[in-house]
Amino acid sequence: MDFLNELNKSQLEAVTYTDGPSLVIAGAGSGKTRVLTYKIAYLLTQGVSPASILALTFTNKAAREMRRRIGELVGFQTSRYLWMGTFHAIFSRILRNEASLIGYTKDFTIYDTSDSKSLIKSIIKEMKLDDKIYKPGNIHSRISSAKNNLYTAQDYVKNPDFLKSDIQSRIPRTGEIYAIYANRCKQANAMDFDDLLLQTNILFRDHPQILAKYQHSFAYILVDEYQDTNFAQYLIVKKLAERHERICVVGDDAQSIYSFRGANIDNILKFQQTYRNARLFKLEQNYRSTKNIVKAANSLIDKNSEQIRKNIFSEKEEGNLIQVTSVLTDFEEAFNVANSIARLQKTENLTYSHIAVLYRTNSQSRVMEEALRKQNIPYRIYGGLSFYQRKEIKDVISYFRLVTNSNDEEALKRVINYPARGIGDVTVDKLSSTAQLHGVSIWSVLHDMLKYNLNVNAGTATRLAQFRDMIDVFAAQIDTLDAYELADSIVKTTGVIADAMNDRSAESLSRVDNVQELLKAIHEFSENKRKEEHAETVTLTDFLSEVSLLTDQDTEKDENEDKVTLMTIHAAKGLEFRCVFIVGMEEQLFPSPYAETPREMEEERRLFYVAITRAEENCFISYSKSRFRNGQTNFANPSRFLKDIDRKFLEYNDEVSTTTDKNAFFNRWDDEVEIERNRFRQNSFRPASSEPLKEPAQPRKLKKMSPSTESETPVENTNLPVGTFVKHGIFGIGKVIKTTLADGNEKAEIDFGEKGVKSLLLKFARLEILK
DNA sequence: TGTGGATGCCTTTTT
DNA sequence: GGCATCCACA
């Protein structure tokens, strides 16, 4: 047990306390993973059987990494028997084992979010509701959050609160949709992501002997990132831990940033109320960052009221102050960052992979990419379309799904006419409504078209039968043929990518590549499983049961290349970089305008906390006066969160353009923007170093009016009659007193009160009309 | 049954 | 501005 020497006092205490429930509050960079892995290793060396340890994480990556590290400590022959994985992976495994008890078969499909939405959309259509009002995405998130809080469809329709809220939102029939959705999932032998947790709860609730079995078998339960658990997860863990009460949860309330996915920070805040005899361990030494960064982050998070107080400290050097830079435009911000990266990389003994650029929203990546490309700085961008979301991959996998589970309605709808085989929407609708009428799956209808009186012409019937028979041939081989061979045969026979194969365009080539990649992955999966588990045949069903729970982070390949990392702050949680740039530190962006309640605002602040604490040595923050977003230029003030950091940890840079490639930069700008730049300068609209954050009396957001292009008849006349009140970026609120036409340009005289009467060209002035 | 032009919409997303 | 989606048309 030499490895215990590597722990500090509080880590050691947390690791060796195994008699009852414990809560480990692990500050950023405090060695959380180390505590978890060592604790499990410690249990194993104490003679606890690996199969009686359940360790739950939120990502496959975290689980894999932890298993690997435990394996290094105690041997891989031991670590492989641990029940270690994501909530979803572990409980889908248990649900497959017990499927028959809850009306499923063990090869049930897992619907991903787009399957769920598409099914909901069909239901809305079938109910003859307007999908502009009943937006599938919105309905899905309501259902999802109901499930996360363990309300079944029956609970939902019975609950007057839901109905009241749905009526208020003008979608009173949401409950009905939920009920139908649940039925259809069941009929399709499919579970969505939320079902994996909901159905587990139902299983445990309705089958006490099953619960008892798992309670008995899991002598120790450990949960990582406990601050991100939702109610469904909380209850599963609580139920499972009831017998032994040997549960250890690890997390950091200050890093709870997933409430929008149902995570409930109360789970961690109130852990000690749930488990009265729980021990609390606080890991407060930060091994990652310099003193300055840690203190700055502390001073920020201190402004939150809901938290477990802790004293995070660093023993590393004082380090550099956090650099805060203000710029005029988002382009300039991006070029500044690119320049700084180039400089750091040359002078500071940093490689690109030590550097990350973090932002609040994915859309901010574009301008950043552009700047990095111009400077020839290699980067890797996270987020965006995942491998498994790509059309060609979804198509191929849908065939696999249909072969494995022919009741999978979403898969069937996706491939029944892809590639085109003369089965159109009309036919699919007939199939679907016939199936609904008889309460069976579409597949059942296909198998007995006569019995169900499917009203199609002979040609269509033949084509349907051909499709059905093709799938049946594959299905007959599902248990005997190797996953890769069957997959390969499906891809070839169905011709899913035949059109791409015949096409030489870059897009088609990449589609073919992606499918090859998928086949390769199946091959590897099958080989590995054969080797590791001495399985005789690895079937496509085996592969599918894992693949639906995989994400892009599990398929990252170029991790070792020297590139700058670009990602959202959410995606950066758990990572660390010597140097971190946080861009777009502006009101209306960060905090997100969607954060309305104090609780949501605190979550945004935690998100900023997460961003800062990613940095080991250097942290650069920037904000821009203007930003091009959603097709228009918006003006913004510095983020309120900057004021939450103690001034003494920051250094403000009053940056004017440091852009080297001025031409490239200005080419992006038309006269209009030039004028705005000058206005800013004239108005000294820059934070002086002494008073960096004095907010200018300026409206937060200004919507540009549609620019009047030459050919168009100006509409401003109708929009801007005399007497209209408008808002201007610099002058504030004013009243239109006169409109004229000069050289074909609309001009308005506007009285801005104290600021005087201004004559503005509407083409240039960004005015917001106040109603 | 496939395409194109108009329309609408935009946060974060470990599973 | 960019993307997905939808309806109108050939």
C-alpha cells in the first residue's frame, strides 16, 4: 500500500474512511480523481472483491481513465471486474439483465436525443397539433425533465401543476404527448437516455427482490462528480446504498454547471441531511494553479450564496496576474489571442497543446478559428457535430438497429426509403397509422400486410416485402455471425453509401471514409472483446449496446498532436492547461442572457469559476465592445463577473489594436464599422486603467435596423415617423424630430436631450426603435 | 420524389 | 450569418 504515501492528510483521510457514508468536497485541482482511484485501490487491497464495488462517473472517458489507473495500482486482472462506468452504461447493463421484468427484451434500442425528438414530432403531427406551438424540442425537454424527476407519463397527466404550467405555456396537451411517446418507445422496445435512469428506478421500486440483489452485491458505492447528479440518479444511488450505507460521493459544488440537464446542486449541498452520519472531507489544496489564479477564483466564487464554504489554497508560486484585455471588436479579440499565442509559444517555452481558448458559446469559435488559421497556428476544436451524429453514420447504424430490434420505429423510418426504393411518405404514413390503429409496431404490419389490411398498391407491396425480407435475412444471422462481418454485409447489400461511392466529391469521399471508420471500430470492438472476455461470437447487438452510449470524446484520436484547444467552458471541465484564454467576457454573452433567476446567475458564475481554474500558470481574459452575432453587431458592456474578482489579482490592459495583419482585419469592415470605431475613441469608451469597470451609461444591446441598400425603397420612413423614440449606442434615448432625404440617404434629426440634437444617417446609425 | 427558395431559429449538452 | 426545415413546384 505504498501508494498511500502519495496522499496529503485530507486525501488520506478521505481514502481510508470506508465505514459509512462520506462526502468528499474536492476543490478544483485538488486531486479528486486521485482520491477516487486510490480509495478503490485501497478497498481492493483490503480484500474487498472488485465485483462488489460500484463506481459511477459521468463520462466513459473518466471511467476508462480511472479503471486504467486502478489497474496500474492493483493489477488489471482485478480492476476489470469492477462495476465502473457511467450511470447510463451501468444501468443499461442492469436493465438488459432484468429487461423482461419491465416489459422489454434485453436487446432494446437506446434512442438518442434526435430519435426522441423525431418520434415526438411524429406524434404531434398525428395528433394534428401545430408543431410551431408544440415544438418538438421544447416538448422533449419537458418530458426529459419530468423523467429526470421521476414523473412517469401517468404521474404527469395526473399532476395539476404540470397541466397548469402547460396551459400557461399554451401547450396543454403535453401530458398526452408524453403518454403516447412512452407507449411508442415501449412498443419499439426502445429507451431514451432518461429512461435508462427512470426505468431503473421503476425496476427497483416494483421489484424489491431485484433491488435487494444489487444492494447486496454492491458493498461499496462511489460516485464521481456528484454535484452533477439529477434526482433520478440521486434516488438510484440512495436505494442501492441503503443496505450497506458505504457510499462515498466526490464532487465540487462550485463546479456544478449542468442544471440545464437536470443536475440538482442540492444533492451535494444536502448530502449530510440525506445521510445523517456522513463524514465530510474537504480537499482544499489546489495542486494545479498558481496562488494568484486560485485566489482570484476564490474571490469570484465567494460572491455565490449557495455553496459549501471552503478554503482553497495553493502552495505554488504567486504567479502572474490575470490579464484582462478590452478590445473593440470580436475580430480584434481573436487576432489578439492568436498573436499572444504566437508570442507565448516562441518566448515562454509553451507548446500549443499547453494552451486553450475557452468560450461560452460554440458560435464564438468561428472567428477564433479564422484568426488562428491566418497565423498558421494549429488548433483542435471540440464540439460541433459528433461522429455518431453524422448522417451517414446514423443511416448505417439505423440499419444495424433495425436488424437487431425490428420494432425500432425510428430506425425503420430512417432507412425504409434510404437509399430510395420507391417507398414514399404516403406509404410510410399508411404503415404508421395502420400500426397505430392495431397497436402494433410497423414491423408487425410489414410482416402481415394482409391481416392488417394495409391499403397499398401491388407494386408498393412488393417493394415493402423486398425490404422486409432483406432485413429478415440479416436478422436471421444476428446471433451467429460476427459483428463486423454482418455489419460489412449490411453496408454492402443495402447500398446505404452506394451513391457516395460513385461520387468523387470531397463530401462523398469523407462520407465513405466515415463509414469505413465505423466498420473499423466494429472490427476492433469485436477483436478486443474476443480477446478480453474470451467471447466466442461478438454480435452486432453487443456492439450496438455500447455504441449508443458513446460520444465523440471517446473517439478522439489526435490527442497527442501539438495543437491549441478550442472549446466551450462546459467541455473544459476537468481539464487543465498551462495557459488559458477566456474570451467574450461580456454582458449578454457571459453571463448568458438566458440566466434569469439568481440561481441561474450563480451557475453562470460557477461556470466562470470553472474557466479560470483550468489555468495552471497564465490566464487571459478579454471582452469586446462589439460583437457580430446572429447576423448583427451587438454592443456590450464588460461582464459583471469581472467585478466579482478582487481587483488585486487582475491586470487591465488598455489594448488598442495589436493586429499585425491590418488589411485582413479592416477588409472585414465596411464604413459603418469604421464610423463606430471613431465614435468609441471620441467618447473614450474604453476602460481607463484606474477605473476599468465603470459602466458607461449605455443600453446593453442595440439592434441594428435593416440597412437600406441602394436598390431598396427605404423603409425607415414608415419606421421612423416624427415623434418616434429611439435608442442609440452613444447618445442614449432620443426622439425623432425630423426626417430628410440627402443624396438618396435617409437622414434623421433626433433630439437626445442633454446630449443635444444630432443629425444621423440612418444607413450608419444603429437605432433601436422603442415602442 | 427530389430540389430550391423562403422562412425561422438561434446557450451550455458528460449520457 | 448560417443552418435546418418546410412548402411549392417540376
